[in-house]
Amino acid sequence: QVVVARAAPATVYAVGDGGAWKSVDAGAHWSPARNGITELTLQAVAVDSANPQVVYVASILGGGVFKSVDGGASWSQANNGLAITAIRSLAVDPVTPANVYAGTDCCGMYKSVDAGARWTKLEGGLPVSSVVAIVVDPAAPATVYAGMQSQGVYKSTNGGATWAAVNNGL
């Protein structure tokens, strides 16, 4: 996965097998950014929309979520409250970046309201399945979409408290 830092468009982060990389020149050159990441099979990356130094990456093989506050120079695990650490997708609320979402590879989604310090499982109608994608609506950040493996798309209009399938026509 590749993501551009909205607050610094020349800053790009990429993850995959082997860890994380960072470019500060719009992808012309890349440097490893994995100091402190203990599980290097990474599936997802998300950046704080206001602060490109705050980055989250996630391991699909059980390492969970790692957070950097120095633009990827160093990382620390941010798994407090995650019962499942095989994470497949991440999203940061573009208006309130303390709200971070993590989709598991098997068992639904978690939310942090304190920038990854603590996670809470989201239920409220969300299937217990793999969350392959998460999108937070930038115009209405309480609206969150979850792409579920074999279950379609689910939508929450209250920050993940409750969910409903929105699969008409899919």
C-alpha cells in the first residue's frame, strides 16, 4: 500500500513484505523506514492528515499496529486493547486525527480515540470478518465505510458505534 501525506504532498510512505519505506521527493528516491518494527510483513499504512510525522503501519501476520511520531525514523507498537493483531487495514480520521481505525484480517474492526494509545472493538452490526478497506468521509468524519471480505460494504454514520450494510446494487 502507498499513501501520500496530505499536509506534505512530496512525502510518500509505502509498505509491503520487508517493511516500510519513505520518500520525501514524491517517490523519486526511497529510504527504509522500519527501525522498531518487529514484524516486517506490512499490509496497511495511514498518515495523520495534519501532521505527516505521525504515521501508522500494520502487520497482517500478527505484529499489530506500529506508530511513528517522527516521520518513520522510529516506531513503537500500539496494540493496547487489540485482541487480534493481524491487521489488514488502517484509516485516520482526517478531521480528528486522534480517531484511528484498524481492520483485522479475520474478526472485525477496532477504533482508537487517543491516537493509537488504546483500542476498542467495534461491533454494532459490523460482521466478524476481514476488513479489507476503511474510508473516513472527510466532509462528514462520523461517516465511516468498511469494505468487508465476502460481506460487501458497511457504513457507520456515528463514528463506528453502529453499522449497516450498504450493498444495494453490488
